Amino acid sequence: MSAFLFRRLLRMAVTLWVIVTAVFMATRFTGNPIDYIMPEGLDADGRRAMIAYWGLDRSGFDQYLLFWRSLFEGEFGLGLVERRPVTAIFAERIGRSLGLLSLTLLATIAIGVPLGVLTAVWRRRQLGTWVLFAAFIGYAVPNFVLAILMLLLFSFTLHWLPSAGATTWLHYVMPTMALSAYFIAALVRYTRNAMLDVLGQDYMRTAHAKGLGPLTVLIRHGLRNALIPVVTVLGLQIATLVSGAVVIETVFAWNGMGDLLVGATLLRDYPVLQFGVLIVACAVIVVNALVDLAYAAIDPRVRLA
Amino acid sequence: MSDIAREAGVNVVMPRMPAMVRPGWLRRGNATFLVAGLLGVLLIAAALLAPVLAPFDPGAQKLLARLRPPIGFSRAVAPYWLGTDALGRDLLSRCLYGLRLSLALALFGTVLGLAIGVTLGLVAGLARGMTDALLMGFADVKLATPFTLVALLVIAIAGSGIGVLITVLGLAYWAQFARLVRGQVLSLRELPYVEAARSIGASPWRVAVRHMLPNLVGPVVVMATLSFSNLILLESALSFIGIGVQPPTATLGSMVGQGRDYLASAPWVVAVPALLIVLVSLSAMLLGDELRDRMDAALRER
């Protein structure tokens, strides 16, 4: 396990290094960064002071070292629009984003896994086919189209659900549904395929033969083994989930990190964008590594592969 | 599981019967394939013929005919079959041109991603060693990063022109192409005929171009189909949130995005392009899935 742990953490560290370096290069070597980070209407003296403060008069390598130091000191500059530290701007939005993400993940697992098992068990029934068909629709319809169509139906026609904001639990219903539809659909298909593989195994017949109840066989012997590949796939989808959340937050004016980043792009608010891309990308990579490690802890085969 | 299967999910087709008891024309997928194929042909024809089919210039505004609903609803006006938007532009014409642009962008993005990915994959698979580790390391980083963030960063720095958008779309799937081709090259290079070519003194270049590339066409075509359908969605999502194609040019995604302000008063402005996106996506996904299932026997088993 320790060899695997070491290799996986090393890969994570290298990935983080590549991301930080790529963000640094993207913001420093494409045009003059001082134009990005300087508030408008600054005179020549102020401009020189800013250049000196950010170390932009030094060599590229020195700037790179400074960039790293600022990362460790938590010094990320001021947002150009809100004129406050970007860390403060993100601090008050991160909760709403994490709320949406975790609720989506919860809904995905709570709905996707049971449906996947059912469609595998019902593989010869009409109902199973319909669930699969619904899963295909959920898979093919892009999340923002789904969100818009749901807005049309539930907010503007039926007036059941609020169309924007994140204040009450009712606000969470549509964003979670729109964001999780794709992942539920994917999970149904993965779980179904994994279950079908497992259902044909000899140990399932043995479990039946020794007189265990059908549900016990299905859950304890079937699902537990089928879930192993499913967990990997779920881990791989985290990046996609975050990408989707950016769009969904924009649709529902969520005031989270996603719509903040989109707004920062449109307004060319580089300090906010740079910080946001850095922390979100790094968070995704760390979570990915943790999923892999947890997974290796459960299944010894992963470590040996 | 293969990269392709991971990328596109798992097939929704019924559990496979042995091929012997299932003649080709009885296959269950055939009906879907036919419907999706017809729909696809129809959509592509509509996109190609947009200048002929569109009754109006997509940018032409007629302020007296603003926000008219599609034919069949009250207040509809005769020549505007699908209604008009807030500036009195004909929705049918805008949809046709938007579809045209969406498909073109996805096509260029796919070609670019394919060119980058296949080249890097070939290099990695043939060179092996450090080069391979480095390139595949980059591919891993790419796959682990939420791509929307990359797109936001690139567009914030380079501005949002058509060229930048195509570059962004091209960067979206290069890693999948590269991993696929690398894997194929690694298994191909062990095959006897490649070894034979090497042993009679064929240069690495000749081995790559004459002996390996032809065998890569099948899987790469399948991957390209999947990338194409995914790029349509990516482009429409980027245009939807306002960082893709800029007005007055429209794609389906940006039409949905800009029509959002009229959701309550004029829902058709959003619903028409949104439903068209659903049609495009359904047919592209169905075709991609079917194509993978039919051509991808070798990949499926990995």
C-alpha cells in the first residue's frame, strides 16, 4: 500500500505543479499582466508602484518563484470588480457551490445505483427498457437545455419552483436535478453493465445454492463487487461534474464560484479568474487522488495493477 | 474499459445475444440507427442548405414584428414559421444558420483535436520511454482538469473570436485521441507484420505511416464521431454562458442563452433552439453509440 500511496501522491504533486505553472504561464506570458491586475485610472507612479509590488520588473524565473511564494502566503490580489481580496470573494461563495455539488453527488448515487441494479435485474422486462431509454435521454440532453426546459415548466408555467438564487431548499431542487441527470444516467448504465457481469459469476450461484435470500445475494454478493468499477468511473467524472456546475450555476444565478468565474471571464477580472481556476482545478485533482487512495484501500487489486 | 467507452458511457443497446442467432438485419439497433441516421442527414442537409432554405437574413431585424410566436399560436404573423425574437429576427433563419455554425465549429474542433491527439499519440507510442511518460502525463493532467476552467482562462486571455473558439474545442479532446492512438500503437508494434517491416529495414517513419496509420483509421473514426457529438454540446454550452460565439452571430447555444431574458413572456425564443439542440444531440449520440458498437469490437474488449 505504501508504494501505491507514494506513487499516487507523487502523481498528484506533479499534476498540481503542472497546473500552477500553466496558470502562471497563461497569465504572465500573454500580454502584460499589469494591464490585467491594475485598477483602471491609475497614474504613472501608481503603475510603477504596482509593477514593483508584483515583481513584474524582475526576470521570468524570479516572477515564477514570487508566484509560488504568493500561493503559500495566500496573497492573491484584489478582484477588479469588487475591489476586495479574491480570497474573501470566494470565501462567501464556496459554501453554495459545495452545497450544489454535494447534493448532486448524493442524488446521483442515491438514484443511479438502485436504478442500475434494477435495470440489470429487469433486463428481460419492458420496464427495464424504459428506464434505460430515460437514461439515454438524460445522457444526451445537455444540462443547460434541461435546466432551461425545467425553468419553463416548473417556474414560468406551473410556478412551483423559484427560478434564480440559492436561499431556500426549494432553490436547490431544479439545479440539482439538471446537474445530476447526466450523471444519474451514466451511473445507471455503468452500474447495469457491472451488475450484468457480476450476475453471471459462479459465486452468485454458490450464494443462491447455500440458501441465502435473493436480496442478500443481490446486495451483499452482487452489488458489492459490481460497485468497484463504478466507483472508479465516478471518480473520473468529478472534473465533468465541476464543469457542469459552472454552467448550471450560471443558469440559476447561483452566486457560487461557477457563475463568478464566468462573470470574471466576461469582465476580464483576471485576479478572480486566476485564483478561481487554480483552487478549483487543484481541489478536483486532490479529490481525485483521495478517491483513488480510498479505492485502493478497499480493493487490494488496484494497488498491484 | 476503453477510453472510448469511458468517454461516451456504456451502450444502451439491449444485452447482446450471440451473433449466430441474430442475423444482421434483425438487429435491434437497426431501427434506432435508421431513425438517428435519417435525422442526422436531415439536420446536416438543413445546415448545408441554410442560405437556400432560410426565408430571411438571420441578422435582419424587423422591429414591427418583435417577439411573435410560432405559426399556430395567437398573434403569429405569416412568414415567420417559428416566430421572431426580441429584435424581430426570424427564428427559423437564425436556427438554420446557428445549426450550420454549430456543426462547422464542432467539425473544425474535431479535426484539430484529432490532428493534435493522433500526432502526440503516435509519437508517444513509437518513441516510448521518457517521451511517452511525459506526453501521457500531460494527457492525464488534461483529463483530470475540468475543461470549462481551461476554456474560461483561454477565452479571457485570447478574447472570444471564432479562431479562439475552434482552438478551445480542439483542445477539448486531444488527450482522448492521444491515449487511444498510443494504446493502439503499443499493441500494433508487437504484431508480426510490423516486426517484419522493421526487420527488413523499414524506417520508423515508414512503419508509422504505411503500416500503423491504416490500422488506426477505424478506432480514430469512432473516436472522432464521439468527439464531434460532444463538441456540439461543449460549443453550445460555451456560447450559452456567453463566452463562445459573440452576437450578432448566433449558434444554437447562444440563442438559448440570450433568449433567457424572455423565458416568461416569449418562451419560444428559447424553446425552439433548445429543442433543436436536443434533436442534434440525440441523433449525434445515437449515431456515435451505434458506430462504436459496430466498429469498435476490438476496443470494446479491452
